[in-house]
Amino acid sequence: MITLFTLPKPFVGHVGMIQRNAIQSWTRLNPDIDILIFGNEQGTAEVAAEFGIRHFPDVDVNEYGTPLISRYFQQAEEAAPHSHMCYVNADIILFPDLLEAVAKVDLPKFVMGGLRTDYDIAKPVDFTRHDWAEALREDAKTNGTLHGFGGIDYFVYPRGMFGEIPQFALGRWYWDQWLVYRARRLGGALI
């Protein structure tokens, strides 16, 4: 199976609702999935407790308070019970077909990434509907826009794939492209 990990913004207002939607979608992927939530932003501990997610409040930051991904990725890998890791931005709703795609990968070294569809969700998703994923995906096709190739919103990879990661600040330039570069330098496939 897979371990998902994220570092959210504060759970406040519209951003908080979007992140709650995303995290709830992850909890519905598979009962054996492991989810780790990092940071101590407002509401993080409460959301982790509500959804039964393991919470790691301490994250290394730079002089501006921006989280550094090197230690963050290392902490996630050390805590993960599964051999496959998935870093995902905290506002990304995932659908069950992600796990189907990961199950088809039979390679020792790879990085699977993906772009999001920019789609403004104005209210909480009704996850009690058996067809929530299909309905949301269909509505996003009509009312959403595929984001450009400059940003990658999730990475699936085998634990230990990257080795030592430089002190990149999360959400700033180049850290996601570096992961793709590093995977290729180590002979990994890009998916």
C-alpha cells in the first residue's frame, strides 16, 4: 500500500474547507492507506485527531518560517509503514484511481507525478454519496481548468528514492522539479 504525507496551511476559512475536503478524500482511498500530517498550523492537530491521522507537529523551517522539505521528507519516510510514499499538497482531492495506477507500477525506481485541475469548490464535498468521486470529476471537467506543467501537486515514489534532499523551502521555486531531476539522475522512470 502507500503512505500519504502533507503539510497544510492553517485550517481557516475557505482554505481550511478545501484542505478538509482533500484530506477526507484521502481517507476514502483504502482502509490500509497511511496518512501523515505535519506542522503546527492552526487546526492541524484537531483535523488529524478528527480523521484518525498521525500528526507530527515539529517541522524544520528556514529563517522566514517556511518549512524545509529535506527533514520533512525524511521524517515521513522514517514513520511510514509502507514502501511507497506519496507527498501531496494539502488542497488536492485524490480519487481511487490513483491507487490503481500505483499498483500497475512494477519498477524499483520511479517518480509518479501529476497536475491538478483548478476547480473552485465553494462548499464541503458530500462524501456520504456513493458517487462523490464521479460527480466531482464530472463537474470539474466542465467547470475546471487543467493547471500548467510548471507545478506538480503530488509525487509517488519508493521510500528512499531521493537520498539526501537539499534544504529547499516548501512551495518555493524548483524543489518539485529537483525531485524529478534527482529521480532521472538515479535512473528512475518518470510517470
